[in-house]
Amino acid sequence: ESAGSSLIAVDRNPLDSVWTTQPPPPISPVAAHDERFAGQGLREKCLQIASRISESGSEATVLTMTDSIAWLLNLRGGDVEFTPLAMAFAILHRDSSVDLFIDARKLGPDLGSHLGSQVAIHAPEHFGAALNRLKDETKQIQIDPATANDWICRQLAEGKAKLIEATDPCALPKAIKNSVELDGTRAAHLRDGVALTRFLHWINNASENGQITEIDAADQLETFRRQGKNFQGLSFPTISGAGNHGAIVHYRVDAASNRPLLPGELYLVDSGAQYLDGTTDVTRTIAVGKPSEEMRDRFTRVLKGHIAIATALFPVGTVGGQLDTLARQALWNAGLDYEHGTGHGVGSFLNVHEGPHRISKSLAGAPLKPGMIVSNEPGYYKTDAYGIRIENLVTVVERGRPE
């Protein structure tokens, strides 16, 4: 605005006019996520969220986040690589009924009984018309402006209904795992841990001759994981970084960058998987041969930070940013630091990065509550030399007050 410019909304995306080879929207099959893994049925979830909508005085909420829709309706899809999501929109009404806008070709015949009469299926192209009816036939609508796109917000704002801006009502309940989800995540991590242990044994025996490459290692780790029960795929592309590549926080190996693991170097592997009963994310830093004294010192400082987060006690209402210093203190004492967050939320057979909580230098994010899963991943990176990161997932648990 200070430069005399302004943003103007257009009805058609200009890219659609020139991108003539644009692939069609994905139509990967959608399946019901069994209640024995979810711990709660969709009807119970819809009633729970609908009651919150009603308490706010709203008659409906528009859901635009695919992970919120997947969690609410116990659905899992395959439209997004590494994450079991189906592209969709939904409107949840205060009577707990749902209008789901999704390509019906994704839905198998068994989903009818899963969704029941509570969920009405509509074609995605009917979403705009549904918003028009909603804004004219209701008095108050809830929307999350941080996750809904501008077109949706403008459509609703132009009607008679009052638009209430509020955080996605599924975000916090989704983040606070129930006992079934927590037990499932622990079971998934046991199987994932077996795969990782087998991998560490394999790499210890195979890496010292310099014949193992970053791709070899990533492929072998995936092979071990695939042998585990309930395995559905990786939860993100494996970060397999040897030597100087380990200093690239989000390094992704390809045929051009692939290099061997050489003696005297560090190898950083950040990986995870999707299982029906949980999502995993773990990082290990492996010394190939004998590490230098500097490497040992930096690893020890990162480990101290990791242990500090894992053993932290904190009062109710604490946000992750208030704990972040614990992870960095040993590094700060040596004038060192790392430039990424210390922790992010993790879903239950959903997004490997999930909010609304996190651990970082910022004080933003929801307070940590019992049942939340969060990663614990401090690190240190020496440019063009090596990287160190130690990551486990931890759960927020309640500890009784002292007498």
C-alpha cells in the first residue's frame, strides 16, 4: 500500500489460463479410520465440536483444513504424499450434521455405513453454492481466517449472517490425543524402534568401508520399516545427510547430490513412518568411525538440551516457547545455537507436523496440555562440515501437585 499498490481479487486463477498441462485433481481412495485406532467415533466427535459451535452462538462452522476433516470424520485418504489426507471441504452444523464436499469417486461402498445419515456427500463444485445458502439462511457462522482462503471468507462476509472469526474448532481436540491414540502411538514407536535398531546395526557393520551412500541408507531404513505391522508409508521424505549434507537442516538426497558415508564423518538421518495406529518422527546422528573432539562436544551439548526437554516439569498454562531455552542452554554456554524450532506437534496417523502447539523461540502457540504429542529435536549445524540432531517424540503428561 505504501508503494501505491493494492491486491485485487479475481474470479479465475491466471495460472489456470497458461498451465495447460495441469494434472487433474487426485482421486485416491478414501477409507474409514477404524475406531479401534481413533478411540472415538465420528458421531461422538461431531457432537463434541458441534456443542462448542453452539456455545459460541454460531449455527455452523466451515472447515477447510483437510486434517481437521480427516480427524472429525475418521477418514484417511491418499491425495497428499506422505500424509493420509483427502482433498475436501466440510460444513459442520450445530445439530452435529455435516456437509462433506468431496469427489464421490474416492468413496468406496463401505463408507456409507461409516458416515451414516449424519454426513451428506456433495460434489466439490457445489461448495460455493452451499456457502451462499449458508450466509443467507443462518445468523452466525464460524470461520478460521488463518486457515480459510480469502475467497471463502469474502463469500461468507457478503451475506446476512454475522461472521465469527475463531480458531479451527478441531485443532485443539485433535492435538490432545485420547488414551487409545496414545497407546497406539507407543505401539507404533515400538515397531518403528525395532526397524531403527536393525538399521543402526546394519549401518554400523556396512558403513566403515565408504561403500554405503545416502540413498542406500535411506532405502535400507525404509525396507526395515515396511516389515512392521500396520505400516502405511513414510511420514515425510527421509533426511539422509552424510558429512557436510548433515548441516543442511532439510536436506533431501537425490541422484545428483548422493554421496557416500565416509569414515571420520557424522551421518544424520531424520525419518518417520505412518502406521494405522500412529505417526513417527525420529532423528539419530551416527559417527562413522571415530568422531573428532569437537563433534563429541557438540553432540554432548545437543544431548543435554534433549534431556532437559524430556525431563522438564512446568506449570499448567505453559507454552512451548517458555521451555525452548532449556534445549539451547548448553549450546548457548559455548556461544552456539540452532536456527530451527525445538519441537512440533505430531498427529495420530495424520500430519507429522501438527499444531496448535510447538516448542520454539516464539511464545506463539497453544499451551501444552496432557495428551499432546510433541517432538523434542535440538540440534547443531556447522556449515559445510556436519550436522547433529537428536529427536524423539514425547507426550505431555500431568503430574500431581506436591503435598
